[in-house]
Amino acid sequence: MLMAVEGPYALMVQPDDILISPREVDEHFGTMACFHSRYALGDSHNYMDKDDFLREMYLDTVGHDETGLKRYEHMVNIVSSRFRHRPKTEERAVDDAMLKVISEKYITLPLYLMDHSGLAIQTTSFNDPWDSGQVGWIYVSKEDALDGVVNKEGAK
């Protein structure tokens, strides 16, 4: 335990023995879909990996039917053919193309993890190529976002 006293104020810092995620207890806006081999981050989900997540979000936007699936396959084939000789660039281009379509229905922000003497997550890059990188996305449907704003204003 650490303690500091200054005038009439006292600050006491001690370990938190109750290890409960604030996302499980408090209300939160948006869903965090994270993918990490060592840590359980964000909200629980059933996506196998980030590609599965993006495919499902894409199909949810364009339609979970045969037409939506054909549109998905066509988009992946067109984007992949442009970057076939640069695998990392190809993967990023496909992700960006899917996110552009997903943005018609959802607001998404990337989630970055800093793993160095503790963990930190934020929606902008840490600009550290060694101990950080993107681990997922936080998202909310535009409909839910607008509904939350309307309900909040109506409650005032």
C-alpha cells in the first residue's frame, strides 16, 4: 500500500482484490471483439478469428443469403487479385474493403494492445512495433448508436 498526505488530503493506493472486469459490471457502449493467443480481451464472442468476425459483419451488412455470400466472395477475389504478390498488403486491403462496406451499418474503431509491464488498450496505435499491435475492433450498429442518443436526450 502507498500513501501520500498533502494538507487536509490523503491519497491511499492499494491492490484491487476484486478482479471483476468493468465491462461485466458497468454499462458500456459498443462491443469489443478481440483476438489474442494469450489473453481473453474484450467481450465474449464466438468468432474463430478476425477474418471470421469481418466476414460475419460484412454479411450482416449486405445480407446473410446467397447474394450476400456471392458479393463477399467477389469482393475478396477482386481485392486479392490486385495484391496477389504482397500477402500482408493483400490481407490489409481485403480487411479495409470489408470495413468500408461494414461502415454502412456499423461504427467501428480498431483496438490496439500494449503489452509491456502490464496491458493497455486504446483505439489509436501506440506506435510501438515491438510490444503493441491491433487486437480487434469495438463496434456498435448505427441504429443502436442513434437509439442510445435519442433515449438519453428523451430522459433529460
